[in-house]
Amino acid sequence: MKRLGAILVRVFLAFDWPLLIILALFAALGLTVMHSAVGSTDWRFADQSRNFLIAFLAMWAVALVPPHMLMRLALPFYIVGVALLLGVEFFGETSKGATRWLNLGITRIQPSEMMKIAVPLMLAWYFQRHDGDVRIRDFLVAAAMLAAPFGLIVLQPDLGTALLVFGAGFCVIYFAGLSFKLLAPIAIVGILGIGTLIYYEDTLCEPGVDWVVLHDYQKQRVCTLLNPSSDPLGKGFHTIQSMIAVGSGGLYGKGYMQGTQTHLDFIPERTTDFIFAVYAEEFGLYGGVAMLLLYALLIARGLTIAVRATTQFGRLMAGALTMMVFIYVFVNVGMVTGILPVVGVPLPFMSYGGTALLTMGIACGILMSVSRYRGDKT
């Protein structure tokens, strides 16, 4: 009985309870909205329930691993991830115009997903090793570590995942002490580029104009964002219908399972990328604000864990993974409401999909590990 009691105490202490309560609320909300999005309790609802269970078990298992053990896994995890990305480049399977999957014989995997965790893990490990003596060359080495997987994922092409990997890795580099003065020129160039694109939209969006750095479908997504009505039944259909759904919800929403845009099949990908449109139509502006406040609580708890961490590794990992959640939410809600182009980024804990939920579960497990082992300075 004492042994069983000790095990139960260890399991109990593994959780960061404020974070766990927030995640439990997301699980309940996510399954509720998924039930409406699929129209009834069908195989997708059952699968999503199973996905939540698997993500929870993964989170609990990772939460039991001390941060110094996670550090030891950083380098091999990163090397394996890059090797698998190279495998995708040369031997990957192509589906719907993109080569993102690698068949290992017994299973098929998408290596780009693991890099959402592997890249910040590797960069946090690197800066931990140089804690107190970080130089410009260290930022250059870190940038190279980030550029390798980012470039391989862009080549697949999978711009949405590439942006998430880049965002998580960049946050580690920034939190490690990168001067804002070095970012100012990049920000100025970005603002000038966006301004030029908007000003010369009619010319740059012509069919014969090659953007060089982007594929044709990616160019079309940007041009559709600037003017969705240019192709309302084609490239602009996703954006227009999702904006109609969000707007038709009004202040209070149409009611649970009463969304006409949803249940008349006007919202594309309503269980995955555009599930926020389903939610906004049924729960309205007040419901949308409530969801964003719940995300704000999640992000605030993650940043609190980062601030309280006693090691550089813990601070960087917790901060980067928390900001990754923010990027997920910002990009998804932005593309659903027509602020950003459609890039295929799911809404955390809401969109259907086992891989994305597993990634989020592991990320939250790392947050709990950092929170639990605040006194571990190894």
C-alpha cells in the first residue's frame, strides 16, 4: 500500500494543476464544438476523444521526465529529426501536391511535426551550454540550426508548419538575449515589403508574374487575402465563407448546433483549420472573446512557468513553447477572419487531428516538467 501511495503521490505531483485545469476546460470545449462540427457523434468525434486521451498520456509521461533528462535527448532528437526530413526530401510520399510523409514500413510519419519540439529543445540545450557567455557567433550557429529544418520543411512544401517551427526556434534565440536592434532592420524591410505588395497588388497578382520564393498556390493565397472577391467560388471561397460564418454569429451566436453555414456545408474544413468559424457562428462574439481569454490564461501560465524556471534551459523551453501556442492561435484565428492568408495551421485543442494534439500534449508536458523541477539546476 505504501508503494502504491508513493506512486499516486508522484503522479499527483507531476501535474501543474493550474495548467491542467485550463487544459481540461479546453478538452471539454474542444469536444463540444467537434460534436457540432461533425453534425453528430460519428467516427471523427470518437477519434478526437481518443486523440485527447493519447495526448493526455503523452503529457503525463513527459511531465515525469526531469529537465536535465530532456536536455540529454535534445541533440539526438534534433539529429534524427533532420535525418528524417532529408529522408522525406529523397524518399517521401507525395499527397495532394506536397511531399510530407515518410513510410518506415511499419508506419507512416510526418517528421516536420516532431521538429516543432525538436528545434526549440535543441536551441535551448545549445544556449544552456553557453549560459553566461553568449556571443554573436552563438546566435549565428543557432540561426543555422534553425535554418536547416526550416528550409527542408519549406521545400516539401509546408509553409504553415515551417512558420511554426521557425516561430518556436526564433523565440528561443530572442529570449536567449538577441538584441532588438538587430531585428529592427528586418522589421523595416518586412513593413516595406508588405506595403509594396499592397500598393502593386494588381500587377503582382497577375497570373504570369512569378514570385520566385513562393509556389503558385502560396502566391494565390496571399492574393486571395488581399482581394477574396477576385475568385469567390475558387481560391477565395474558404476565406469568404468563414468570414460570413463568423459575422453571422453576431454578439450571442445562433446557438449550439444551430449554425447554418456549418450544417449546410458552406464552411470548408470545418473540423480542422476552420473550426473557429464553427464556434464563432454558434457562440458569437462573446463566446469568441471567452475562448481567446482562455487561451490568454494558458499563455500567461506558460510564461509564469518560464519566469519561475531556475535554469536557462527551462526558461527558454517554457517561453518558446508558450509562444508557439500563441503563434498557433494568432495564425489560425487570423486566417479564419481574413486577416492572414490560409496556411493550414490548426487551432490548438480545438481542431481535429491526432498529430497536432500529440504535439501540444508533449509541449504541455515539458511545461509541467519545468514547473515541477524548479529546484533542479542540473
